[in-house]
Amino acid sequence: MALSRTDPPAAAVSDRWQRMTAPVLTIGGLAAATLALHVRDPHEQYSWGLCPSAALGFWCPGCGGLRAVNDLTHGDVGAALSSNLLLVLAIPFAVLALGLWAVDRWRGTAPTIPWQRLRPAVPVLVALAVAFAVARNLAFGSWLAP
């Protein structure tokens, strides 16, 4: 009696290029947005439109993010940190996550990042973003404002 084989996982059956579609489109879109931010300076007023929260008179956690990316593309880390400290500190983690995602999809393996184990970190990250937004709108945290 021959041993029966189990069906290979769906990721192994699908074509590599099908698996890579989402990471390539995501990374490509982010690269195109970064290039657009490099070319069109968000430091010029209304060059990228009007920020709703800034129009209402407060800085959200994302305020200054476009300027920070523009500053990073020009190699000015200090100005980027001044524009949006939280975003600049988050970028290396986002790049790492995107890279691991792409490698995992290329290989057809299970995700390297244990998302189920990281789920409890989401409320902590949301609380950090809220605290950052509150602090940058108060007098003691004015140095965090863009």
C-alpha cells in the first residue's frame, strides 16, 4: 500500500508572480509616492492640498508626515525629525515589515512576523499615536509640532 500524499499548501500551488502581486504593488505605490514627495515640495503652502486637522487648528499624529518624507529624501534627517518624530521613528519598522512580507511571499512560506502575537501591541501603538497628538498640541510638547 502506497503512502498517500496530502495536497500542498495553496501558497505552494499558486504561481510566484501571483503571490508577489500585492507586495510589488504596495512597495511600488509607496516608492512612487515617495518620489512624488521628493519632486513636489510639501513645505510650500497648499502644494499638496489643505490638511483638515491643521485647518481646524490642531496637529494630528500625521501632520508633518509629508514634509518629513520630503526631508528624508533630501537627506535632512534633523528636519524630518522636526516635522514628524513619530513617523520618522516608524519608517524603519515599516520598511522591515514590507521587506519580510515580500520575502515570505517570494518564497511561498508562512509569514515571518507573528501577527497573532503582535496583536496586543495595536492598542499600545494607537495610545502612543494619541499621546503624541495630544502632546504636540500642548505647550510642553510644542517642540513636537511640525
